Amino acid sequence: MHTINDFLTLEAMKYYDKSDDNKLSPNLLQRKYDIINNKGNAYIASQKWDGNWMMFIKLGTGEIAVRGRSKNVKGEYENYAPKMPHLVEEFAELVPNNTVILAEVCWPELSKVATDVGTILRCLPAKAVERQKEHKLVAKVFDVLMYDGEDLTSTGYYYRIFDNYGYKRFVVTKNYFQWTEFYFDKFDEAADDIIARGGEGVVIQEKNYIYEPGKRTAWKTLKLKQKLPEMELKVIGVLEPEKHYNGIEISLWDYWEREYLDGTTDLEDNFTANTVMDDHTKRVYPVTKPYYYGWKIGVIVDYDGNEVKVSSGATDEDKAWLATGEAAAEIAAGNLFAVIRGMQESTNANGTKSIRHPVLVKLRTDVKED
């Protein structure tokens, strides 16, 4: 049994990661996919945020300590509390004394990564606070090691988070402290969706797995995350937008097109789904935002001689610029490159290579080919 003070120096548990299928025996590969497919309903997954692992500790006195998983040059765990007073304040109000939680301290945007968090955490406290004046770090809670004096490290992972009725141990109602997302099936689809939106993936854990400080026990946990490094690939084309909008927000939609009997059209910027049309010589229908503005929605890149379409991650600014003559000229000259990341390489039956869930990080015109 641990006391609250033990957590100030308790070594962090490590999470198992076997992502390269080619290096696994058939038996271990089957074991991996049993976990991914939640065989026996024995597993639970949580969204993995790309930030810094932190342990938030509320001592018996009510004092708050925030420490990372690694020691500093003095061999001590640094207390990060002075660098994130907004999180300390919220944590103090959320939980009783003698409580310990694990959270990923990160930016709320999926596109930002641990190095972006480091620009805050490497600062002295005053500078760290100043840099968060307009935009603050958040804490995504993914584990509870002690609650109200009860040591939970010997309790299975699921029951550290949820009670017998499926409710989380405490309700988060604050701005910057948030539970991460949990998944109970379709772990691979959850990871794919997160990665496609620019996130890192999921961590799967056995529901009954206890917290083992300093250990990395095989096949009790598994990460499904982006596996390919960022790549700079030549842009060889652009993706045209879909014309018709088929979403569910019709009543509030702002982008419409008017079509006349002679086949001509014009864009309508003062129309809603509730407008009554008395003139039967024309009709109005919703169109997609990129079509309305004449944008492109992404790029086609050359990946080892194969065309790969990339639209996830493209901002409105990217889409607008890709429709300009400047962009067309850069593509024609072979000067436009896209920084891409993805989950893994895939090969179809014809041997054509592609990238699973490619995400556009940014466009560049200052890359020189080897």
C-alpha cells in the first residue's frame, strides 16, 4: 500500500509498444490482434495526446505537486506546479485531499505535439505563465492512482477510472482539466480517426491491469499510433471539392447555389433552408464551403512513384491558396512540397504503395530535392 507521499518519488509505469508486425511471430501477431479486437471484452482504450506525462498530487494538506516521469540533472523530480497555476487551481477544486491522477499536459489542438509543450515547460515559472496568458495548456486525465486516500495502484485499470455503475470517479466541469476520450470497442477505427484528424492515436490497456511502477509488462498495454515519420513529398496535383453539401446542418448552412432552367447558376449568399421560393423557374440547393469559395480541398503527392491524395489537415488558408495561380505555377515548376505524416505504409494487391490516413502538416516551396 502506498501513502500519498510515496507518489512524490514513485517511478512511472511504462507502456508496451509492439507496432512492427513484420517482427512478430505468428503467435504474437495473433495476440496483438486479439488485443486490438478486444477479445473477451478484456480491454479498454484511451486517446493518447501528444504532450508531457504528468502526475498531479493533492497532498493531505491540500498542497498540490505536479511532477513528470523523468528526473532532472539533480536526480529529482521537478515540481511543475508553478508553471501551470491554472491547472493547479482547477485540480485543487476538483478532487479531495490525498488524490493522485495521471494526465497528459498538452495543447488542446491535435496538431500540436510534445515539442510545442516543451516551449512552456522549459521556461522559468514567470515566463511559462506569461506564455500562457492568452492560450493555456490543458490536462487530459487518463488514470487515477489514489482517490481520497484510497490507494488504487493494485486495482485494475478500468476500476481506477470507472465505478461499478460505469461513472467516472469524479466529474470534470472545469475549463482546462478534462478526461481523455475512452473507447470500449473498435480500437483500430478510433486510432485511425484520431490520426486522420492530426492526433497521435490510442493506448489499449487490459481492464484488470494493475499499475506497476517502473515496469513495462508485455501485452498488458498496446499503443496504436502514427508510425511513419514526417515526409516532404512533391505535390503533383490538387483535389477538387465536392459540389453538393449532404450534411446535417442544413437549417444553419450558409453556402447555397441557385440553378435556372437554362442551366446557368449563381451563388446565393442570402438564403437559408427556411426561405420559401415562389419562383418555380429556379431552384436553390446547398453546396460545400470549398466549392462555394472556389477552393481546392487538398493535394496529390508523389509517394515513391505512386499518387497519394491528402486532404486531412488542410486549413482554409491552404485550400484558398491552392486555388490561386501562384500555387498552380509552383506545382507546374515542381517547387511545391507537402509535409505529410501518416499511420503506416500500405500496399494493395497490385503492389501499389500508399499511406494509410495521410495528414497534411504544412505546404512548403523552399524544399530542394536531392
